[in-house]
Amino acid sequence: MSVRRRRWSIAGIVFAALCFAVVSLAIAEAARYAPAQSSITLETEPIRSFDNRDPSRTRFGALEFRGGLVLTSNNEAFGGLSGLFVEPDGEHFISVSDNGSWLRGRMVYRDGRLERIVDAEIAPLIGADGTPLARKGWFDAEALTERDGILYVGFERVEQIVRFDYRRDGLAARGEPIKVPSDFKTFTFNKSIECLAAPPKSSALADSLIVVTEHSLDVAGNHRGFLLKGDEVSRFSVKRVGDFDVSDCAMLDSDTLLLLERSYAPLRGLGMRIRRVPLASVKPGMVADGTPLIEADLGYQIDNMEGIGVHRNASGETILTLVSDDNFSVFQRTLLLQFALVGE
């Protein structure tokens, strides 16, 4: 076994142990939520190449690597980022974390590549009564999407979706739970709501919320999915391919959903995949499937990738931004990666 392969195997074993510790210490994790809205300094280290074995390579499947950052901070509430929304300007972003905190900031570019993060702020997710949601156990925020200035956040463990009027109130917005179907309570513990997407008004699924679970599977072994539209609920599935589970999603355009997926095996370690799923297959009773845009393992600059955002830059290119969840571990990293969609 090569040194590199041994290193990946050891990293995988360490990651498994850390994940177990994170689940076991969920209450301690929740205590790390941001106590109040405040500025936060993010130190950044550039990621200049995606392939650890061939730094000159820039093309990966249908994507072209456009740079990235390793993010660190002395703020103890920083970390665990599990959902991402990038605003249309391609600069401002907001994320949610496993401990019930918001993180927002502005991405600064040089020659089209990420250079640093400025104007960063952190804050607790607030409930309708004005107190942090983490205080009542609603802290495991795993999914995030936006429609018309409203942010929707999906919470694992309590299996709830909460709406925040971000356009009106910013990080001080108070969350209001939306109605969800009773069978949300049948999800597999800690493997439930990971994908939330809000199709635009031009979409055939406008006014619906798309929900896809991480590893709560139907009788055929596929990811359970839901279309929520007011009091209307429709159910579908997403084909589970290989040992990948869903970790986030985002709308690519009015007709296409992007699924961010991850895999883990003790000897192989972590893997990442992005699948393009046509909305035409997201229908009641159907099994949606799609084609991979990229697949990567620990030979590349990945970690526990859990958030994806989409925007168009000034040149009209479609840019995908990914963020990783470090599980508040010194053995993992918070990565911010960007790719341009350049081919099929």
C-alpha cells in the first residue's frame, strides 16, 4: 500500500471516529451557537489547485476549478457549515451551521479567483419568541434555500423547516416553522433533511419547496423526496447511486436541480459528487435520476462537502460554490471551493 493510500485510509478512520463523537456530543455541539450577532474575522489560505497529484490540471468532468480558500477563525462558534446560499451578485453569501448559527460575508475576487472573505458576521438562528432556536434543541441546521428574500432552513433531528424573512430583518429575522407532513417523523435519525430547493417562478415547480433526504430511504433503497406547496404534499424518490448520500442541493436553472453528494468508506475515505437532475423527473411517484458533473475523492482538495450555491458571474458563466462541514474538528477543514460549469 502506498504512503498516500495509507494516509487516506487513516484519514478515513479518523473521520469515522469524529463523526461518531459529533453525534454522541450533540448537546455540547449545540452549546457552541453564536450568542449574539457580531463581526467575525475569517483567516484564509488559498487553494490554488484541486488535484493533489496534478496541480496543473483545471478541468474536472463538466467543471473547471476556479480556486478556493481554507477558512479558519478564533471564534468558537465558527464551523460546522452545512448549507449555503450565494446571492446573485456572486459576492455575498449566507450559510447555516450544525450548531444553530448563521454565517454571512462577502467574497472578494482577484482575477476571477477567490482571494479573501470580508464583512463576515455570525449570529444565532432566532425563534418566533426571540430566543435562539438551539436552546430548545433546534440546532442541527443542515439545508438552506431562498425565495423572494425568504430563507428556508431544514433542521435534522427535529425534522422541521423554518422560514426567515431575511430581506426584511436580516440576521435578526425570527423563524416561523412551516407545515410539514407527519411522515417526516419517520426519517432515519440524523440522516434526514439535507436538500432544500426553491424553484424560481419560471419553473414548472414554482411555489413548491423540494426536499430530499440524506439517507432516509424508500422500500427500493432510494432517497425519499417531497414537494411541499402550502398544504399540498407530493412524494417522489431520488435514485441512490453507489454509496453516495445527499448532502445539499441548489437550483441550476428553472429546469434543473443540482445534488451535492458525499460518500464514506473506512478504507477509501471521503468522496464527493455533484449530480444534475432534470426537474422533469421530479414528479409525484417518480424516481428522479441525473448525470454526474464531477466526482472526487481524497486525492483532491475536498473535505466533508455539505453546501452548494449557484450564481452567474459578470461574464455570464455559471459558478458553483461549495462549502465543507468541519464538524468542529481539528482534523477537518472548512473549505470554500469554486468551479465554472464549462461542459457537459
